[in-house]
Amino acid sequence: MIPRGARVAVSFFFALLGIVSGVWAARIPTVKQSLHLSDGQLSLGLLAVAVGLVIGMQFAGRITDRLGSARVVVPAGVTCALAMIPPGFAPNLAVLIVTLFLWGLLNASLDVSMNTHAVEVERAYGRPLMSSFHGMFSAGGLLGAGAGALFAWLEVSPGLTFAAVTVPLAVLAVLARGALLPSAPSHHEDGPRRRVSWHGKVLFMGAMAFAGLVGEGAAGDWSAVYLHEDLGTGTGLAAIGFAVFSTTMTVGRFAGDRLAMRFGPVRLVRWSGLLAAIGLGGALLAAHPVAAMAGFGLFGFGLSTLVPQVFSAAGNHDPARAGEAIAQVATLGYAGLMLGPVIIGGAAELVGLPLALGIPVVLCLFMSLSAVSLRPAAFTK
């Protein structure tokens, strides 16, 4: 029997993480203003999230494999949602840093466990599903950002905003428990339990995730700056560039499963990486606002299927240790998301932003050329 309920439940957990992340992003300016933080002080809080994510990833994979993803994803979803409330009531920078660090830790546990369970659902279906799961995260991010903007317009405080959004999500996370697959903890008959190696294929897949998420980070942090400062558009029009990227990214992820089923993950990643490189490269070469927005749209559509295919391949690399493999690949991937914009900013100081944005173009070509490493064993029902 096809576990449709489990697919819906996993989709919800991806949406949950997207909503929580989106509503936080939308209320960052208000948090900054209410605590009278400088840009540097705010960056410490944002760094705390990143540190929590990286540290959490080191434990989340092992816990998920040991207990089973179904036993981890529900408490991780509940606590990740509710942990967003304390930062909204933080009275000072120190408390903000501590609460955001805790949220980063719990974010990691949800990220790893839901991706691991998604691989199990994929395997039960016998066909690709990971791209649409990641599409739910993207859609959730847009929904969360919209909700945050609405509460900001109504002048509701960040703390009450986070409570209003996350408490219902936590309740729904508990209710979703019964629909998940009866995931069992991993057992090994070949002696003591081995940790997944950082060497070889897992490390290479992590490098691919790093490359893909550098592109996502670059679009988020630099697309509007490029349109405004290098192409001379107004700030409102410049913001549309990232909106176009986000929209095609979301659409591409929902289309990604059918594309993976039709063409296979290797050909999909090969052509998607090439499309992303052509899109961004064309936007930079054309140096015209309309062409640039079209290029960012192609860039988003090309990137949309890359990282989900890498996560799926990591989870299927060694099913008994899927959580650890996903955690290690995610660690390197999120390093790209965090460090990519910084690297591009530093390069822009030396050679200018248009040339610096060539870095994601090269990395997309790297993913295209490396697609053969994602060749999986056939899905079996």
C-alpha cells in the first residue's frame, strides 16, 4: 500500500520549517530596531543560528539513525516551532544570541530527521519525491514571510507574531505523528556500528550541496544589489529580481519529481546545472535589467532540483545510516549557504560584483559535470 498519509505528513514538516524560517526573516528588522542593535550586533545573533545548525548537525544524524526518523521528526518539529518564540521576547542581545543558538540546534534536528524520513517515503513509493518535499519548504518560506509582513503591518510585536504562527504548527506536528511510516532504529549485523565516513562519495556529495547552496545564498543576498547598483534600477524593481528567482525556484521544485522520474537524477542534475549556469551567466553578460531578471528566473529554475537530488542520493547511499549521511552533506551545504555570500562580497571588493557573481556560474557547471556521482540504485517498492 502506498503511504500517502506519510507523504502528506513529511510535506507538512518541510512546510513547517519553511514557515518558521520565513516569519523569522520577515521580523528581523523589527527585532533589530526594538533591541537597538547595530548591524554588527545583529550579525552575532544570525551567526548564533549558523553555529547552532552546524553543531546540531553533528548529533542529529546519529540520533535519527539510532532512534528512527519517525521518533525524532515529531519532537524536533514541535520544539523547533516553539523555540522561535523566545527570540521574539529577548530583552537584550545576549538573550537573543542564546535563544537563536538553541533554535539553530533544533532546526538541525528537524532538518535531518525530516529529510531522512522523506528518503524512506521515497523508497516506499518507489519513485522520486524529494524535490516536491523541498518545494514545500520553499512554499512555506513564502507563506511565513507573508504572515510576518502582515503582522508587521498590523504592528504586532515579534514575540506575539512568533507565538501566533508557531503554536498551531506545533499542535499540527503532534497530530501528524500517526501518519508517519513506522520507522525503526537501525541495527547492524556486521559488528560494532560504524559512523559514516567524511571521505569518498559522501564528502563529494557534500561538495555538490555546497556548490548549489552558494548559488541560493548569492541570489538572496546579491541579486537586488546587482540590479540596483550595477544596472541602475530602482530599489523596488531590484527586489523583483529575487522574487522572480524565488518563484521559479518554488515552481521548479514542484516539477522536479516528474522530471527526475522521466530523465533520471543524473541527466536532471546535468541539465539543471547547465541551465542555472546559462541563466546567471546570461544575466551578467546582458547587463540589462529585463534580461537580468529573466536570467535570475532561469537560475532559480535550474538550481531548484539540484540540492534535493543530492539529499536524496545521500540518504540512499547507505540506508542504515541515512541520517548521518544527510547530516554531513547538509553541514557542507549550509556552509555554502552561509559562506557563499561572504565569499562573493569579498571577491566583489577585488574585481567588482558582476565578475564575483561568476563564482556561482562556475559552481553550477561543476554540479553539472559531477552529476554522474548521483547515480542511484533503482528505487524498489
